[in-house]
Amino acid sequence: MPSQEHMKQALQTYVDAFNAADAAAVTSLYADDAVIEDPVGHPPMTGRAAIEEFYTNAIASGAKLTLDTPIRGSHGDRAAMAFTIDVPGMRIRAIDVMTFNSEGKITQMQAHWGPNDIET
């Protein structure tokens, strides 16, 4: 199981790479067979190609991420972050929960946000 420090650093790298428009760096944090649910309740995206396409499109939209609180670890294989996504003309407040494998790669990302978390 990865350490709490590793998981927190991975999520900080995620935010930094996203804001640097580096979809490849964000994608590299994921295991090859990882699954993204963004938001939870929508059909999941599975595998490296789908994940890279997702982040390429998100970055191309002009989105930027800002942490709302410090990244949180756990006693297990998960870490979470509360953050704001600023897209031109819209703001989304979200909490992402990431599950990690023993190699320290993200195997699952669940984005928790709903219609009431969107400001226009």
C-alpha cells in the first residue's frame, strides 16, 4: 500500500500538471486499467486512452484547478481533495477521491459534484 505522503504528493502533482496543461503528466499518475467516474453516476471511463482523452479535453477547455483545503490521506489506499474547477463561464466545486494500487498508481478516481455545485 502506498504511504499517505505518496498519495498526497500524487494529488498535488495532479493539480500542478493539470494547471500546467500537461495531460501526459496527469495521465501518467494512473494505472493502465484505471477507471474514472466524473461525476459519480455517469458512465465510467476505463483505460489509459480514455483517461488521456478526458484530460486532454478538460485542459483544452481552459479549466484550472484550485485546492480549497489541504489534500487528505487515509489509513488505507485512498486520498481525497476538495477543489474548485474554474472553466470560462463556469465554476464547479468538487471532491475527488482516488484509490491507489500497491505500485502507487491511481486505479480509480471518483469525482463528487452535482448540479448544485455548479456556478455560472
